Amino acid sequence: MSTPPAGKTAAPATTQKEQSMLLQKQMIGGHYDALTRAREEGRKVVYTFVPGNLTELMRSFDLLPNLPEINALQSGMRKLSGGYIQEAEKLGHSEDVCTYVKCDIGMLKKGNLGPTGKKLPPPDLLLLSYTGCFTFMKWFELLRHEYDCPVAMLHVPYQSDGRIHPHHRDYIVEQLRSEVIPKLEQVSGRRYDEDRLKESLALSARAEDDLVWVLESAKNIPSPIDAYFGAVYYIGPIFSAFRGTPEGIDYYRTLRSEIEERLRRKQGPITPDGPMAEERYRLVVEGPPNWTSFREFWKMFHEEGAVIVASSYAKVGGLYDRGFRHDPARPLETLAEYCLGCYTNLGLPTRVELLQDYIREYRADGFMINSVKSCNSFSVGQLLMLRQLEERTGVPGGFIESDLVDPRYFSSANIKNRIESYLQMLEQKRSSKASQ
Ligand code: SF4
């Protein structure tokens, strides 16, 4: 493809780690260290999932969250997931099963070494906040066979008509009171402290404000961020263990001030190969990223000058950009509404409307679907979404296929070829429009 060099990134030598990146590295590393020391320090550990996580509630009992999906994606980025997946397949887990699950099971069978190379503790509680993806339930059924510990299940009703009804919220609050909180009390040996929870929720709301500001900065032209590849770093602290913590506040304040500066200077996103020199295409992306070839995957876009200005994946742990904030005045109700609003808990029509709005609000030239067949929660209905989005917006869509953490399903040449052809088609459309 004849892309002018202007779309390329600057030389790697110019790449520098920003303060927020260093901060995040310290925070995540510190959290893994705390997990590995948990046993000797007498702390209790809860395994739970990202969408619908109850971090503030767990932390109000001094419990440490451990998130299997985060461990799996970290293993993917460290090129360990392929071996773990094969280990799980040897034990009989089918090729079609979500590869996060197989990666987690394989990691467990090979000694449960976390991303820092140190052994992760077994759970003192499995807390399943069930938000839309059936695999969450099957995953914890498997872990329940491996660990001798209590299980708490929070059933979150699917948003089938795209609305949160009061009876949905009340149903969840009732489960929090009668099922989840008693289990947390039992495991931690502490009483439920609502004032502590409220303090934490107030911190969450402040960090959420800054995160939304950062994500919405992509409405500017040029966008100072990449809202898919860059945003997976930005959402790391808030979607994992740091919602409702002072460290979370610091991180998002620092990140926001860095982006404000980039915006002031009219700079584009910083990629692993340096700052982007020119924004040529603005895209919306649907679907999770590939982690085993993450840098290579990102490069296929940024070296063509393609910036992702909005993505559904950056909302997998909460749609704050649609207005939701944790509300300390209504602690359990707000946790219930948070769980109900996660992307995985939304029906197809709501997902289509969301992406349609993103295409319009972020002035996107196109949208791309990265379909991951082993992630049913995202991939079901994506071809229908493609068709509906094209019809409603008039913006052409692209479709690629890869996997989360299984390196066997990242066909580099094939994906690159599709992305280039897609961008070429956008270019041709643009030229023919200009000549009319
Ligand atoms: S199927 Fe998708 S949403 Fe469900 S656990 Fe696996 S990666 Fe997560």
C-alpha cells in the first residue's frame, strides 16, 4: 500500500516512559507483590472478574482482589499463554473454550506463577459477579473443583431491553445484603463498614471523572490518545484493583495532565514505536484486542496513521462515558447499577446504538471489528452489528479475526493484509468524495 511516510511514527529512540506509565507499573507490580505476600501477612484473597467487580466493597473488608482475566492477558503479553493453553487442552478443555479460561487453568496446573514470576496465593473466596458472560460461571465452576474455599455468586440480570429497571437494582442489592456481604464478613473476620465503603466510592467517582475526560479527549482532531491500544493501559488501574483508592486518584490525575499537555501541543498518541506524526484515519473498534502480538497488532494501525478514537473494549469494566459514576450516597444501589451497566451485560441492540453514537460523536472515518471466536460474549452477533452499523451510519466497516491469548490464532500476514486493504478502501472513498 502506498502510504506516505507522514503517517509513520517517529523513531523508537524518541519513546519515553511517561510518569503515568511508571506509576501504573509500580501500582500493578505492588499489587502482585501484596498478593504473593498475602499468606505470610495474614491477608485474605478474593478471586473475581473485571466486569461487575466489587473492588470498593472487597477493599472495605481489607480483602485483596485477584483477577484471572488480568493474569491471562499478562501471560499473553509475556508469551507464556501458548504453553498454558496447551496444558489445559491436554487435560481435555476443548479448542473452542475461551482462551482466558484455558490460560488460567494451565497457569494453575503449572504452579500458579503470576506475572511477576512469583506464586499467587489460592483464593479464600471465589466471588462471581455474573455480568452477562456465561463463561464466567463455567470458569468459576472449574476453579471451585480446584480450591477448597467458599463461593459467593451475585446474579446480575441481563439488560435485555437496554434499560436498568428498579426491580433489577433491588434484586442485586438484596443479594449483596444476604449473600455477598455475609460471605465477605465470614472470610475477612470483619463487620461490614458502610462508612468505609462510602469513602472509597467517593474516590472512585473522582478517578472516573478523569478517566472519562481522557477517553473523550479523542474527540479532538488530532486525537491525543489511542482509545483502544492506548486505552487498555489507561483502564488498567480502574478496571482491576485500584478503583476507590488514593493511588487510583493519583494515577488518573497524572494521566489527565499528560494528555492535557499533548492536547495543548496538538500531539497525537504515543505508541510503543514513538509518537504518531500524523493522524490519517479515525476508527472505532469493537471487540477485545489480541495480547500475544499486541505491539505488532497496534503497529499495523499506527504505521498507517490509523488512530482508534473509541472502542467498546475500553468499556468492558464500566460505561462511565455514558454518565455512570459510583455514588457514595447510595453505596449498595450504586454497586448494583454499576454491575448492570457493564458492556458484557448489554444486549446487541444497545451495543449497536453505542457504537453508532461513537462513530458519530468521534467523527470516525470507519470502524473495525476484531472478532475473537473463543470470546462468545463479544463475538456473537458481530456480523449483524457490522451490517447494521454500515446501514445506519453510511460508514464502511472492516472485519478481522484473531484471539485473546492463543498465539495459534494470530495470523499476522492475513490480518495486516486486511487492515491495509480496508484503509486503502477508505482512502479511495475519500478521494472520490473530494473529486465530486
Ligand atoms: S468469553 Fe469473553 S467475556 Fe467471557 S470470560 Fe472469556 S474473554 Fe471474558
